[in-house]
Amino acid sequence: MRRSVAKKTAGPAARGARVDLIPAERHARLLEILRVRRAASIRELASLLGGSASTVRRDLDELAQRGAITRTFGGATAKDGAMATFEPDLAVAEHLEHEEKQRIGRQAALMIQPGQSVIFDSGTTVLEAARAFAQRGVRATVVTNDLGVAQVFAAAPALRLVVLGGMLRPRSSTLFGEAAERFAGELHADLALIGAHSITGDLITETALEIASVKRAIVRAARRTYVLVDHTKFREPAFATVCRAADVAGLVTSRTASPDTLALWRDAGLRIQLA
């Protein structure tokens, strides 16, 4: 009898399957669950995470204060409609759809030829492309406006690294401002890999004017630009327009991306890479 009781209680929560998640990972998992389910109770979320109800309650309160979710009695719901200027903290964003971003990053990294000059934009999916490309060990000139990407490339001896100047965006690794845009305006790179907060039809948008402005400078500085996004980025427009699909060469995304948008881009003669 004692053995059967032990076996019965040794489920994922009892084993602490997710109890050791750091706060950023918990927040990312909560956001993903609510995006899919739209609503959930504290008890349901605690069971899915393998943590305590009190921890989930604190996490939900923090996410609600940041405007990421709507807190309800006994649980939470996803936001009704997108907020054009909301974006998760960098630490949380790195854990959102992480495996999908890794696949997209590896696919994008294979597009780069030895000896090319490539601009790597800021963003968690582009960061995965940087990691994958650095592991290839081929020679190239790489340019970035992201300190996290720069740190990855600094450890790759085969790469010649150029970092755009500018100001550091708060709670981010992104460099922006007139200095970054002016530097990018002097470049003629072979390729650029950029991220985006939202893709709506042929419209590419970001949450902040200053970030959209840097991205436009990067697009102008490259002969070809590819946008790297996971399937959750196909949604309502964010605050500021970056460019249109006609301004870039193509898209690298996952097979679960919006079929309608992919068809629109293909009909426009743009290249689609599916990871």
C-alpha cells in the first residue's frame, strides 16, 4: 500500500518538473498558455507549470501590472486586442517560442555565404540566427545594433565585427538613435536579417518609433533583407511602420505561420523560407 501511494503522488508537480523555472521562464510560459487558452485559473496554471498557486498568483499580478494580461478573480485572461506599444521584457522574450526561434535562426544562418557582409538587427529570433552562424566558423563581416548579438560574435574569431553606435534602449540590448542610423546609412551590406514585432499582410511594424527608424536604415543599407519572425508575430499592427513586404527580399518563419500572409508574400514574388 505504501508503494502504491508513492507511485500515485510522483507526478510532474510532485517531482518538481517546473518548480525550478526562473521568473522569466515562468512568465513566458504563462503568456504562451494564455495566448492559446485565452483564459485560465490559478489552479490550472499552477498545475501546468508544476509550481505553487502563490507563485503563479504573484507572477500574474506582475504581468498584469506591466499590461501583458488581464487579471481576473481566481485567474487571468489574455488581453482583448493587441496593444500597439506593448512588448515583453528581453528576459521574458528570449523564452517565448524559444525552440521555434532556434529553428528559424538556424535556417536563416544557412543563407549566409562565406565572405559576405551581413547586418544582424536586434531581436531574440535574430539572436538565434547569430548564434547559429557563429557556430559555423566561416569568415564574414558582421554588423549589429544589438549588444547581445555583438557578444556572441565577439567570441567567434573568424568574424570581423562592427557594432553600430547609439544609445542603449532601457531594459533591452538594442542600440538606437541618430548615431546608429547615420552609421548604417554609410554601409552597403550584402544581406540584412531583421526582426519585427508584427506582420499584418504586407505591413511590417514595431512598437516604438525609434526602433522602426533604425530598422528602416538597416533595410536601406543592405542589398537584400530577410525578416525573421515566429508564427505569433502574424497579428494586428504595432505602433510604428518599418516598411512593406516589397521593401525586403523575403521571410524566414515557421511552418505554422499564417497561410494567408505567406500566400500574399509568395504572390508578390518574395522568397519564403520555412523552418
